[in-house]
Amino acid sequence: ELNITPSTSSTEMFSQWNSGQDEQFDIAVPNNNLVRRFMDADLVAPINDGAVTNFDSMYDQFQGFVDEQFTADGAAYGVPIRFGWYGYSYDSRSVPEHDPSYSIMFEDDYVDVDLDGEIVMYDEPAKTMPAAALYLGFDEALSGAEMTFSSEQITQMRDLLVEQKPRVQAYIAPDPTFIQEFQQGNFLVGHSGRNETVQMRTEGADWVEFVVPNEGAMAWYETAVVSAASDNQETAWEVVNEFLSPQNGAALAQAGFSPSVNPDVSEELTDEQNDLYGSIEPSRLDGFIPLKDIASDVEEEYVSAWEEVKPAQMAVGRSDETL
């Protein structure tokens, strides 16, 4: 029997556990970029290899991500569950087919349609700042265990996003709001995850197109961790193991419109479901850049740059509005 408490964000999960609630929960499932914070605060226990027998069933890339992001002193602390990636969606009824590129968000004449006030971006620096970085070609700073932008690069990212403001209708927060606003025709191009588009298409919005820009895709993956304060660690890891089983993995994929890290879930899904959120050709994962935290030595500068972007006056649309 599982008692499940929803959380509004991975950051909230960490804040709750770090303030003492780690004794109230056995398992948390934050996004991958927050797991290191749990580790650094000594809040999580190492994986029980004997209980997580489905670990080897994951795509090789995700097993590699565990080594890169969640391993310290020879012990791993997080188990990926399901994943997705970011690019942008567009309304194919108004925006012509084009070579996928973040240029559509930052260049006035990239496509033959006026996009002033017709673009939305995430209301999160962890997603929007990397999009600017990819457009500017700062791939190397995104390739390690954390984002390692220089001061000059952060300034260029800030200036680019401020310059973009006339094209931005709003910054979005929750996925349901993005979907509602898109379906109502309130913008034409939206920085988004693939799962939002999949959900819209399952609801009949076949005019929505999602593309991965040529510059690359930031990827997220939900990662289960077990509290170091838990009295039920072995059972908790057995539950985490079930998240990876084909049957339960398929159910989670269907519920979140997002693929499981276990490709064997495809056997539990219909052909239509597999097209939307089933197993992924492993070669498609090679270009994924996992979301990650900013390096501590530039964190203050990074956050400050984002805080300068948000209040910058929007020339079109709703001034400084978050949906």
C-alpha cells in the first residue's frame, strides 16, 4: 500500500526534505537536476542493488547518466524512471514547415510569419537559460556534471533574452496552462516539452507540431531516491524497482505521456501508444543533454541575470506576465 503526496516541483520536494520532512517520506521522485542537492545534503540512501533488480533493463544511456550525475564514492543514489526532452511546439496552421532551430525564437525573419508577441517561454531559468545557451553555441558549458558558464556567457544569454522580449507573449509555468493557452490560439510557438504536445495530440489537436532544434535538446528524467532517514529502505527500493517493471513502467508512461527508461514497456503498449510514448530508438538519446544545476561559483550571477530578464519591458502582449 502506497501513500502518495503530490508536489508542485522538484525544488519543493528538496526544500521539504531539507527542512526535516525526510523522516516523513520514504521515496521522492524529483527531476534529475535536483538529485545532487539531495545527495549533498546527505538526505538520501545509496541504491540497494539487491532490491533494484530491474536496473540493468534501463537504456544504456540512463545507466550512464546514473554514473555521471548520481554516483559518489562508488555508490549510486538515484534510479531514473521516465523521461522527456525539450524543444518547441508550433501551430502548423499558421507557422510554415521549417528547419528546426531556436532561431525561430530569437530571429525576426527565420520564418515567413510575424511572431512578435506570439512566443512563450518557460518561467524557469533551468529551462529558458539553457535554450539561450544552445542558440548561442555554448554546448561545452552544458556537457559536464553541472552547467559551467563563464561570466561573459551569462551576460550574452541575459542580453539575448532581454532582446527577445518583444517576441514574447508571456512566460509560462504549469503544463496545463501551456496546453490551454495553446489550444485557445493565444500564441503560435512555445518552448515546451514533448509530453505536452503528445497530450494535445491525443486530445485531437493534430495541428500541433513538436520539433527538436538542430542545436540540441535538454532532457529531463524523473529519478527516484530513498530517504536516508527511512525505516523502510529495503521495501522502498523494492517499490522503486517496480517503477521500472514493464507493466508498471507502461502505466507510468501512459499517465505522464512520457516514455519509461525501460524499453521493454513497449510490449505492454498498443502500436498507437508506442508511437506516442513507447520505447525510443537508442540512437535518439545520444544527443540528449541532461538538465543539471548551475556551478556554485557562478550561481549568484546566473540567478541575477535571470532576474534581470523577467522585469524587462515586453513591447508586445501582456507586460511581465506569468501565466
